[in-house]
Amino acid sequence: MSKKRVAVLISGRGSNLQALLDAEQDAYEIVLVISNVPSAAGLERARAAGVEAIALDHKPYGKNREAFERDLDALLVQRNVELVALAGFMRVLTPFFVNAWKGRLVNIHPSLLPKFPGVNTHARAIEAGETEHGCTVHLVVEEVDSGEILGQATMPILPGDTPETLADRVLTLEHELYPRCLAALARAL
């Protein structure tokens, strides 16, 4: 079985990208990292690992999200990417992009979906009185954070947890779960 060619889309520091790079195995190879934020620290992580890293700033596109995504799609197609992993890519994708990569576009989300889609998941879990929290890897569909769940990892919410302490602990779970789920999806394709 040949390794699936994976692109990782980021917007920030790239800690999940690093986990995916560190865990690379027989199922996938990260061949490209693209950030919509030119100053994203994750681009340097990719370069340090010998992976092509491109900044595709979304700002010059203004409100034309699809034009940005068409250029993003072209970069992926040019490099024969087979699977796209979102790792802290802080943009809601348009139907064009989601449908172009249907079944091959995966995301990590910091909650136990279907609970707490969207942002501020840790604060919302604490405020709701939840006793456990975690993260979810899922396929991306047009409706935000509602695609098929590929895997979840859970942990208790501890007395005294704050959104910040919870975020730090969930991130550790993400770093373990995401590479496993990405590898399983790569093997299944």
C-alpha cells in the first residue's frame, strides 16, 4: 500500500501539525502545509521537517471566500494531494471546497461532538456543568462540525478546571487522537 499524500491546512502555531508529522507512518505522508496566515508559526515547523510550506493569505480576497478556496484547491491538485487535514485552520469552508474534497477532508475539534460545535468549547463545557470533555476527529461537511465522527478521546473535567487548563489537557488528547484517525482514514481510501 502506498502512502496517501496529505496536505495540512493551518492558521497558527501548528501543534497538531507537529503531532501529525511526528507520528508519520506507513499510511500517510505530509507533502504540503498551507496557512491562510503568512506569519503562522506552523509554517516554520513544516519547513523544519522538510515539508513544503506555503502562505496563501486570505485577506487579499476580501469577502470572496470561494476565490481563495479555488486557489487553495489548485495548489492541492497541482501537488497530487489525496487527503486534506485541517489542524487549527480557522476558516469556515465554502460548499465548493467541502464538496471538492468530500470524504477526503478531515478536521479535529476540541469537544465531544455533537456537543459544543463552533468556538469557545472549553468554557461552554464548564458552564454547562459537563463532567467529561475531549476532542473529535470528523469528516468535514457543509454544516460546521457535523460530519461523520472518525474518533473521539475523552477525559474528566476536574474541579477547578478553567477554559485554559481544559484547553491544555484537551490538546494533549488531540495530539494522540488525530494521527491515529488520519492514518485509519488514509488506509481506508
